[in-house]
Amino acid sequence: MTREHGWRLARFACLVFALTAFWYGPALFGLSVESARIWFATAHLVGPLLAAALCVLAALRSEGGDRVVWFSFAAGSALYTGANALFVTNTLTGQAVAFPSLAEAAFFAMGGCFAFGMSKYSSRSLRITSVQIYNFLLIYCALFIACLFLLHFDIKHSVLGPAQTAVAYLYPALWFSVLAFGILSLIFFDHGKRSFPLFLLVIGIAAEAVADFWYVRAIMNGTYTPGGMTLLLWLSTTGLVALAAAEHLALIRRAGLTQSALRRRTDAGIAQAALPGIVIAIFMLSGSLSGAFGRNWEYVAFSSVLGLIFAAVAALREYAVIRSHEALRTEAEESREEVSLSRRRLAAVLESTSDAVVVFDRSMRVEYFNENAVSALEGVGAPGLGASFTEIFPETSFPGALVRFRSAQSRQEPMEYDALLSGPDRWLSINGYPSNGGLSIFFRDVTEQRTARERMAHLAHHDPMTGLANRMKFSEELQRCVSLETPVSVLLIDLDNFKDMNDTLGHPLGDAVLVEIGRRLQQLMRPGNLAARLGGDEFAMLIFGQQDRIALGAIAERVLARISAPIALPNQTVRVTASMGIAMDDVANRAELVRTADIALYEAKRDNRGTYRFFDGAMEIRLRERTAIIADLTAALGNNEFVVHYQPLYELASHRICGFEALLRWTHPVRGLVSPEVFIPIAEDTGLIHQIGAWVLRTACTAAADWPADVRIAVNLSPRQFRDLGLPTMVARVLEETGLRPNRLELEVTEAALLDDSGSNLDIFAQLNRMGIRIALDDFGTGYSALSYLQKFPFAKLKIDRSFITGLPDSESSMAIVSAICSMAHALSIRVTAEGVETRDQFDWLQTRCNEIQGYLISRPVPAGRIPDLLAGKR
């Protein structure tokens, strides 16, 4: 015996023990009549109450139709408990038990609940079908008449009134009908593991039907007394219902019982067809047993056999009719199979496609959909056969879709469009193909493709680093303004010295600075205006609408102030300044706004970085002049337009010329002599200074190589040259080519070359020093004059700027400054040269304070051919 059977036997033993205790308890305990009545009353209440509780528990742990079944049995048991409570209360209080009373209504309602439960036990659907109603009415009417036959004697001699007798008569008919439902369910369907609980329910209802039959006979005859066999049978009913609920719970706990389809028995068709014949058999059997055909048992047996034969014949006839109908249905199904097969083939193709497909008939009702449609419309529509168009494509999610497709259907033309679904946002590409039979809709999720296209379009028009518009977007918007004649102003922004910062910080941190600048510009943009990054450290803004200088100036000041605010980077904070050029809207030259803004930007950077300038015509003239100079300067080397002049350096201690400073001169064939103050800054900005400076150095060294060995040559280096890491290599190559000893070469630099306080300029300085080249600090006193330079860089000479020499010896401040510079330099063992000495008084005052002088008093700059005369003492 398995463990399952052991537990089942134990539960049944508990039921038998309880019924035995109920039956023999009063005698065993020697209870009085009153105590026995209380004993029976308690059992009358506890039994159905326990059954109701177990049925509720079974319902809560079940699913679908099973839950409804057990709730029905729980409701019936609860009604049973309530009706018994009324009956017991009247009995124990000695009140007359009225019949019928409210308890009868509860008993009949209980029968209805059990009938519903029995009918649903054989069905997974919650809907009561017309066949179920038909079968119940047929069985109830048959049993009603059968009870009339069997109880006709009791009805005839009933001590109850007509109404009371009619109510009592309905009891057995009702419960025998419920019993018949249960028996038919066992016959027609294979319930699998659920069969045993149903069997217990059928036995319990049988006990209820028999007990009610005896109870009705007793009250009609006036012989009913509470207790006895009827009460035992009633308690057996509640006990068996409770046991059935316990068995159902055991099945759930043991096997995880879930909802499944009922399997109809193979012989159920004959049994169902025999149902009308069985009804007739019940009539004849009940009539025979009641003596309607006489009390002769041969007549009774004959009528019973005749009824069974009649039932069998009726069953065979009904079964033949059913089979005939089934054959006709089979033929009809086979005739539709070819059509269905073609549809299935089409469905297979549609299921295999990656598109979602919904097919509507002419009335816009769904006649086909595939699984992709269910997935694509999840949370939006509910595909289902027969569903309307708006149930699949609701107006809230697909506005105007119904109108679109009805229009396409009326025109019989295909259509296509994209629809945006919200929550989360999705794009569907929808295609409709109308036909005479309806409308086929194919759609697919194109969110990724559309997002990719939008991303590509965004990247094509936006800077990937800052997220601002790029040059293409900027140009398109400006061209749109030109085409539509829309007023617009252009602001070009360039970060000052950003290349140096980028080289110092490194490109990752430099990029972080650009990103932050882009973010700040975006925050400053008012709706409708445009901020763009044109490339590198160059940004731009388009301000739409008519603007005056005051408004644009205020915008420029806000932008420059915001850019110059400190930028927090990892482990450091930096500040960036910017220059801005502004081109106001010009109807006549709107297409030239970028060019004119660029001219204004150049002026801002040339005049004073960190500011802005508005474009005016004079700027363009200056720019053209500058452009022409650049072109001429580029050709000057090749055309031999440059020449080097030399100005002597006079040593005061030895009263002789100790060296010369090489000074570049440019004689243009048209412009004539061009001042170095004009072309040197341009050469510095354009980078031509490297070529020109190398030429000057080579020319000067070549000339100096022919001078006496104690005469030095001084050559100026621009800040851009001094920051060139290849400078030491270039100088060494020139010295080697010209044969000039390094100790005869003196390189002059200004403080501007030292402003980049990085390791590179120190390294260049050290390399030149190691080569034996002397380095002089030119124009000392005119820049920052930071004494830290004198600590970091081992200068061989300081050259005092001519602006301090001009006031000598009359200016006390000039004398004080020059004296201080000389004292400090001598204390650091640095030689001092005074520039711009033009008078004898200046010479006399400086004679005891400086090491060297330079100026027109000694000699103006002269060509190389005049140097031998100067060295010979000839002026």
C-alpha cells in the first residue's frame, strides 16, 4: 500500500470514527434525553461548519473552474449550517418547529449551490450552457414525477397542509437530481485524479437524497422525531463533503494540481444519447415500484424490463442520429479542409515572417493575427479573433489610424506610415494592403532603425564632443537666414592660448575644458538662438532677430564672463579667456557675416585678448593690408629682400667695441623699407619667424666668423622661436656650418619668451648654456621684470631698455631704477648693457655703472661691409 493510500485510509477512518461516536455516544456516556438532544444538535452544527471551512480552503488553493466549484460547495455547506442553526435553536428552546420556515429556503438554496458545483465539476468553463440547463430540467422533471409515483400514498394521507406537502415533496426530487448530475459527470468524463473527490461527493449527496426521502415520508405521516437514521445520513453527507475537500487539498499539496482540460470518455456519447430513454425508464420503474401497475411483482418486473429496453432503443436511436450528424459534420469539415489548408499554409508563411500581421474582414473585424502581432501590441492593443479595429489599434495610441485605413480600403490603394507609441516610446512602420475581402496590415518595430537614423542625423549636425551644433549645422542655419532674409548676427569665439594650455594639460584635460565651455555656452543660449563648435577651440553663436550694438555687447560680456569663470579639473582649477568677433546683421552682406566676424575676432585677439570687437570697414582694410604683407613676407626670403645690419656693443672698461647686435631690415621693392615693428609680429603670428630667424642667425654667424676672435655677435630670438624644441639643434647646426665658436654667440630673449613657465623653456635654456652660448635678457624692465626669472635662468647679461636711458641723467626716477638694476645684476655676476645711449652725458653717467652701452652715440646699425672700419676706429 502506498503512502497516498495510507493517508486516504486514515482520513476515511476518521470519518467512520466520528459517525460511530455520534451514533453510540449518548448510550456510551449514559446521556439524558436533554443531553442527547444537545449532543445531536452539536453534531448537526459542527459537521456542516467543518465541511464549509474545508471547502473554502480547497477553493482558495485551487485555480480557475475548480475554485468556483469548491466555493459553490462551501456556500452550500454554509447555508446548511445556517439552516441547521435555526432548526436546532427552535428545538433546544422548546419552540414548535414550523414547516416550511426560513430554514427550508436555506436548504433549497443549498441544493442549488450543490447542483451548480456538480455541473461545473464536469466543465472548465464558468458559463452555464444551454445543454446543462436542458439536462438538469430533464432529470429534475423525471425525478419529480418518479417521486410523485413513489410518494403518492404518503401525499394522499399527508397530515400536512397542501402547501406544506408540496414543499416537502420538492426535497427528494431536488437532491436526487443533484445526485444524477454527479453520476452523469462520473459517467461522461474522465476526471483523472479528481475522480475520487467527486465520487465522495456523489456518495454524500446520495446519503442526503435518501435521508430527505425518509424525512419527507416521516413528516407527511406525522411520525418524524429528531435524530435517528436521517440525522446519521445527514451527518454522513457533511462528513463526505469535508472528506472530498480534504482529498482535493491532498491532491494539490502532493501533485501541485493545476487546471487542465477534461477528457470525455469514449462511451460517453451513447450514455448521453440514452438520457431521454433513461428518463422514461425512471418513469416506468418508479411507477412499478409505487404499485401503479398493480402489486403483482411479475408486472413490476415486466414493466421495469420494458422500461430498460425502451431506454436502450431510445439510446441507440439517439446515438444513430448523433452519428449521422457527426458524419454530415465530418463531410462538411472535409469540404472546408482544402480552404483551411490553404489558409494554414498562408498562416505558416505569415507566422514565419518577422513582421507582425493582422488581417481584417470587410467589417473591420479580426480574422487572423500572428504571434508577432501579439508581441508588438503588448500593452497597447489586444489581438483576438473577432476583435474590432479600435481594439487592436486604439485611437489613443494610433490617432487617425481608422480613418487612414478606411480611406485606403475605399480607394483600394496600399498605404504606409510610421506611428509613435508612448510608454516607452516605440516607432512602428505600418503598411496596409486593402482587398475585396478586407484589409491586411503588416507592421514592425523600427525604433532601433529610426533611432540609428536620428543618431546619424544628429552626429551629422552636432559636435560629438560638446553636443553643440557643428560647422555644417551652423552653415545651414546661416544659409537659411540668408535665403529667407531673416535678420541674424554672428558671434565668433576663440579661446586665448588654448594650444599652449592643451599642450601643458594634455589632450584629455584639454577636451574636458572644451566640453565645459560648450556646456556653458548652451546654458547661455536663449530658445531659438544657436551655439556651435566650429572646430578646435573655435565656437560660434547665431543670434536671430534684429539686434543693436548694446544688446549684442551685453550678450558678449555675459559669454566672455561665463567662459572665464574657473573650471574645476581633476587635481587643479584652470581659467580660460576668450576673444570674440561680432558681425551685426547686414542685409546687403548677410552671406559675408562669418568672414566679417572673423575679421573682428582677429582685431580682438590683436588688440587685447579676452575682449570682443564689432566689425567695421576699417578692420577689413587693415586685414587686407596684413594679408598683403604676409604674402610679401612669404616671398621675401626667396627674393633676397632681407638684409642684416649690425649695431656695435661698446665695452666701457676697455673702451672698445666688443660685439655687434644683428638687426633685420626688409626692403620691399614697392613698399620700400618696412619697419620691423610691422613685419616681425606678423612673422611671429604666421610662423614665418622660424625660417626668417634661422636665416638671420646663419647670416650673422657667417659674417661674425670673419671678425676678430674677441668680437661677439648678438642675435635676437622671438618668443615663438625660443619655445621651439628644435632650437638648440638648429643653432648647433648653424655654428657648425659657419665655423663660429659658441662662446662668440649671444642670443637675446625678452621676458615674453619666458612667460610659459614650463619645463621646456628651462630645458632649452640649459641646452644652449651647455653648448657655451651666452643668453641675454633683452628690454629688461619693460615686462613683468619678475626676479624669479633671474633665479631660474642663468642669464649672462641684462639689457636695460632704452625707455629708462632716455631720462638720464636728469630724471631722478630713471637714475634710481638704472642704479638698482645695475647693483642687482652685479651682485648676481650678470653683465649689464644700456640700450639707446645717444648723448655724452648719458655715456658719462653710465660709465661707472654698466658694463656695455649701445646706441647712436657709438654708431647706428650698419651693413656688414662697414664693420671693419668700425673695428678700426673709423666712424
